[in-house]
Amino acid sequence: MTGIICHICGRKRGGPRFDPKQTDEQRHAYENLILMCARHSKVIDSEPRFYTVAKLQQFKAEHEQPTANELSASEGKKVDLLLADYRAIYIQAKQVVIEHLDEAVFTKAKTPTIAAPEGSIGSDLLRRNYTKYLIDRYNHFASRQPDRRNFAFPAVFKLIERRYRVRKWELVPLHHFEELCDELRAMIDRTWLASVNRSNGKRSYRSLHEYRIKYFENAGASQASR
């Protein structure tokens, strides 16, 4: 029961079937993703003239057609028990981490990328990027505190992971997004540099709406005009 999430239109410029008219959000959207086995994930990218966008979209449509369960009832029960016993599967330090209810099992991974589980901040491109933007802003401001010595950039990541009991900040549940952003903005506001900005009538970070317009809507318009 393994698979690789593949992009129908290529993920990177110069990659197989790359479409420059797509925005980043469209490129990573569900409609542009298809699940393949490890072998065929390489085959479709090595023969892009044969495995065209139209052909992969046809494969995707066929995959998603309702069909009879290929597993027997007894096998299905075993699968349900197995999957129910795990909370998350993700990549950490080039290892696949299968987080069990009681322990975390680490195995070697050849590919250090995997989609964040649905319902997490990492599964939403806009909210994931905005959260990272606030984290970067805090690190930038906090590292410039006059009384701050031996500042550690990873500290805020560890703080979030402990606060929400996750192994990686991208795995914070999406319903905690507003709460986490409020905490990060408050942390920025408490820094010396933010207080200087306030006294000069300057803001220290963009709102989510402003961030979306600058980095998503404008980027999409720029791509569409090319």
C-alpha cells in the first residue's frame, strides 16, 4: 500500500509537462496531482511525449471511477486496523517517519518530499506560506534584539512543535491556523524592532489578505500575462 503523489503538469520549470501559465496554487492543487506506484512515477516522467497531460488526466479520471472493492472483506478489515493505528506519515531529516500511537518508527527515504496530510497547515499552500512568512519575520526581528545573545533561529520552530504537540510545524491542524498566526504576530509585536516601527508609523508584517494579493493573486496575474 504505497504510492507517490505525482504532478500531471510538471512541478518545476523545465520538468516534464510543465505549464508556465499555471500559478503555484494550481500547480499543487488536487486537480493537478495523480497517485502512481513508485515504478510508474518514473516511467511517466521519462516518456512525457507519450504520457501527455491529456493521457494522465484520463488515468486520473479512471482511477477515481467508483469500482468494486479489490480487497476481500477480511483483507479490508486488516487494512482498516493498520491505517487506524497510525497518526501521521511524513518526512523528517531525509527519513520517512511513521508516527505510531505509542512510538515513532524511522525508515530511510530516497525522496525527502511528501505531501502534508489533509487538514494540516502544510496542506494549504497559502496558509503554509503565510505561517512561514510570520516565522521568518519573527526570526528576523528577534535576532536583532539589542539584549539578545546567542539567538537560535530554530527555537521558534521547536516552540510551535511543543505547543501543538507535532513533530513538524507544518503538521499543526488547520483549525489552529488563526490561533498560531495571532501568537506569531504577538511575538513579533513584542520585539524591539517592531516597537521602533510602531513609533515611526510603520507596520512589521502583512495581513493574510495583503500577503495573498502580493504573492498569490499578483503572481497568478503575472503568469497569465506571459
